[in-house]
Amino acid sequence: MLVAILLVMAFFVSPVFAGGNLTVTGHNLASNYTNTKTVTNMLNLSLDVTPGAGDGTVNITVINVTIGGNATIGNISSVNITSSTGSFIASNTTNSTANAFTIYIPNGIFVNASTNSSIIIAINLSSYALARSNISVNVTTNASIVTATTGDNITITNTTSTESKIQDVHATASISPRYVDTNVTNQSLTYTINTTGNDKFNSTSITIPAGYTVVNVTYVGDSNGSLTALANIGFSAYLINVNYTSGYNGTLTINFTVNTNTSTVNSTAFISTISGSNLTSVATDVSGTYTSVTTQQLPNVTNIAIIKSAAYANGTDYWEFNFTINITASVNGSLQFKMSNWTNPQTGQNISLTACSTNCATLRDSNNPSNVINVTQNYDTATGVSFTGGGIKNVILKMIIPQSTNIYSSWLATYSMLFRSAP
């Protein structure tokens, strides 16, 4: 009995570790302006445990964040807590009172004298947040921070952010065409920016990815016509800048030309930003890969068949060849074709493509004789045999034989083709 009583007494007189002393110091991160549909860092909280106080450990399990300014709490989709490096810790999408969010931290934030750290309070503004209203956050009192140990001593200082004015600067972006051929000079692209926010922007930038080089910006306009007189247009090989003399709110079209890569470039984004209404470099919203372009060999010759291989050298008779071509992506545009003069390797003589009263060589759609182009030794970037969609196409090369051409069976010529996609 004596031993038992002594053991019980020993239990009740065992030392109880005192709570830790936690000091929370706020550092403002709020900018003067913030944007709807944006996660914005508002407040950095330094977490410091006094060395040697109590058992020297604190585990934060709950933080209550109060919303200030004249913006209602309904403007906020969530309040987030992250580490100082941006790693997610906890979040809450439902406000606990008329002006506060209670954020529960399932794993807790463990702090001791050797692991003093900081966390960031951020707000995720709703797409319906009221533009030009003000918003701030604060951790109001010591009781706003709850720890796992009742005896912890908590002191907070300077835990209110400044107010940020809400702006609504947004736009969607897309590019056309999405597939282009390799090694095309002056390939046309159309970049469309459609304003979706209520606030205007006064400049936009398009960053050109590797594999494409800007040649020229040919048009800037909207549904009402050209805006060139109202904009300052600048470009380099890998960047396009358009600045407007006044704010813009509408659907903007920017046409420009690029030289494409000589080999395949997988789907790569042309990234754009807009600036205006006190905000800079706001990323445009993109649906999927709508601003990405792929460079690949579009025309693939699968077969060449001789339709007519003999001709009188009278200036009207001709040879004909059928080219079966697989257009390797679903695109609209024009097949362009160039060919050397015909040569005879036995004699060194040649047949000029311009030796006829009309063009000696033509290329036509086998299903539409009026869809025809004249063949020369260089690509005519303005013309081509037009096609809609990809897949198998057949074109016919016709070569008229000029008068007095020497009779041989060894005439030959080399050709090249490309597919110029249409925006």
C-alpha cells in the first residue's frame, strides 16, 4: 500500500511542460492593385518561438483570417495558406462569419526555436469580384491563431495588410492555323485576343517560341477594321508588342508572318499578356492548346503515276503525271509547287519552263481542273492549289513540250512542294 501511494503521489507531482511562446509578426505583401480570378499574396507571417521558453515547441492548427476593405467577403473564392516557397499548406472556400475565414490545418504547422519559419496568407478572388473595390486581410487578435497546446503563449504584431484595389483585366487568346509546314517563308498566322474583363487594356505582347521567326506584322484590327492608326506596333524576331493610344476593350486581331523551322516543332505555345487599368503583364486565358502551333511536314507524296509519257514536240502536246499526296494534318490552305527546267543528262540540253507561248507547266486538282496554278522555278507565295482539310489529295502536273525539242526518253526534272496553311 505504501508503495502504491508513493507511486500515485509521484505521478501527480511530475513536472508539466509549459506552453511555447510564439511571436507572429506580419509583413505586408499586398500590391496597390489586384485582379479578379487571381490568387494574390497579401500577408507574410513570420513565426518565431522564443528559445528555451517552455518546451520550445508550437503546433499551429487553426488560423482565422479577417477580410477588410469595402469589398464583401463574397468577392473571395478562397483564402489560402502556403509556405514561404509557395508550397500549399491549407485552404478554406467557405467563410466562417460575415467577414472571416477559419482555416483548419490538418497536419499543423510545427514551429520550434530551430525551425522558425514564415507562411503566406493569400486570397483567391472570384471572377465576379467587384472591380474598383478595396480588399485587405488581417489576423486580428492573439485568439485568431489556435495551437494544439492550450498553454501556448501567442503574441501577434503588425498583422494587417494594406488594401488592394480590385481590377478586372482579362482576355482569351487563340492562334490560327494550328499546323504549319516545315521550311515555309512568310507563313501567315492570326492571333486573336478577346476581352472578357470589364476593364480596358492598352497594350499586348506575344512571345514567339523557338522554331519560328517573325518577319512582319501585317495587320492589327477588330470587327470595325484596322486599328493601325491607333496603335504603335513593334516587333523583333521573337516578340511582338502592340500599344494603343487609348484603352481597348473588344476582340483584337493581329496578323503576322513567320519563317517556320526546317524540321518538326511539336505543339508549342505563342504566349501573350495584356497590360492596362493599373495592371501589367496579365496572362491571357487559353482554352487547352489554342495558342500552340505544330510544325511538321504536311505534304507527303505517296505515289507518282505517269498518265501521259510521250508527246509530239509541236508546242501543244504534253506529258502528264499524277501525284498522290497525303496532307498529314486537317488544315486548309494551298499546295505550292516549284520545278527545275527539264534537262537531258545525255546531251546537257534543257527545256525551259518559259519556252511556250503560255506557261509550259501547270499543276491542277485532279477533281477540279479550274483549281490550277502555273509552275515556275520558284514558289509563288500568293498562289497554290487550294485544299480544305487533310488526307489524300491528287494533283496533276502537265508539261507542254515546246516546238523543236530534241527527241529523247531521258528528260528529267526535280521538284519541291510545300503546303501553306491558311489562318
